[in-house]
Amino acid sequence: MLKKVNDALDTVEQAKLANANNPELLAELNKVQLNLTDDTEALQDEAATIESGTSEPEKLTKAEVTSGLKQAITEVDRDFLEIDGLPEGFTNWLDKEVARAQDNIARVSDDPNRFKKAFLGSLPSTLLILVPLFALMLWVIYLFKRRLYMEHLIVALHSHAFICFVLLLVTLLGDLQDWLTNYSLIDTLCNWTLVALILWIPIYLLLMQKRIYQQGWIITLMKYWALGILYPVLLIFGATLTALYTLAEL
């Protein structure tokens, strides 16, 4: 494209030399030359931006953010909260919470940190609710082991405590990397440690499940994968409801 523009500039220059005695035509050719020069500069800037890889993503406007959040709340309400058979009082309460959440979207667009702090503050309550639900999932999967629900609850508490502890270490290592950015060796060690910690979470949980319930590897792996599919769905559902409730209570 840039080559074609340069060829057009050469053609215009030749036309100017051939029509030096025609002022009106020269004026038009000068305008064309000026436009082509501007196009050349724009193409050069664009090419430099692409090569340097420094192009910035297009920023969303406040109206676009607000519209996107309202659309997300509407979809959550339609897909997850509109359940037939719920008591009328509970349904009315859900409708009010959804309406309040949509009304508070503008406030979140003005001050996102307020929502972030409120959401992080409510996450412990969400995890506290998910722990007994996860224990119930363990009780169902290991129904024929004849274990008490309290035993599964202890396993669930231990699992969540371990995950939270590892995530705390990951956060601290990330802060350490930001603090010691000029030390490449420490940065490399932190990266490898982060990878090891993240990989250790599923490995440790699998070994713990195998040791506590004392079943064969095939059955343990099947149940482990079942929990690995079901629990993230439960976690996403809980986080979504937490975000919606936090938005409604701002």
C-alpha cells in the first residue's frame, strides 16, 4: 500500500513538471500531492506501531461498560435466577436485588475500586458457604464408603485451607517480583516457584483424596475428575451470585 502511494506521488510530481505553465492545474496537483503526503505519513506511523508492538487496545467508553454490565446482569437473571417453583417472597426479593444491581451500575463505572473492595470483602462468606456444599458433593460421591458427613466436611475444610494458603504464597511471590524487578535471577526463581505452586495444588489434592478414602487409582481418578468438573461450576456460580449481591448492596 505504501509503495502505491509513493508511486502516485511520483506521478503527480511528473505531472507538475509537464504542466508548469497551467496555474489552475498546478493548484489541483498540489492539493493531491498534499493529501498523498498525509496518507504516506499515516501509513508509516501505522507500520511503525505494528512493528514495535506498542499498539494500545481500544478503551471502552463509560456508556459501553454500563451497557455491557446491564446485559450481563440480565443474562444471569434469565439463565440462573428465574427458577420455577420458588416461593413468591424469595422471587420478589431476587427481582428487587437485580433491579438494585442494575441501578448501581453507574456508580460502579464511576468508582470501580469500590465494587472491587466490596466484592473481595464478601468472598470469604462465599467460600464459607461453598465448603459444606463441597463436603456434600464428597458425601454423595463416596456414599458407599459409609463415612459421616462431618468427615467429608473436615476434608473440605482442609482442601480449601490448602488452596487459600497456596494462593497467599502466589500473591506474596508476585509482590516480591514487582519489588525486585531488576534482579533477573530472583525473577526467574519466582517464576519457577509460581509454576510449581500452581501445579502442586491439583497433585496434592489428588494424593490427599487417594490417601483419605483409600480406593484404587482408577476409581480415585474418576471421582477426582468428577469433582474437578462439578466444583468449578459451583465456584463460578457462587462468585457470580456474590458479584450480583455485592453490586446490589453498594
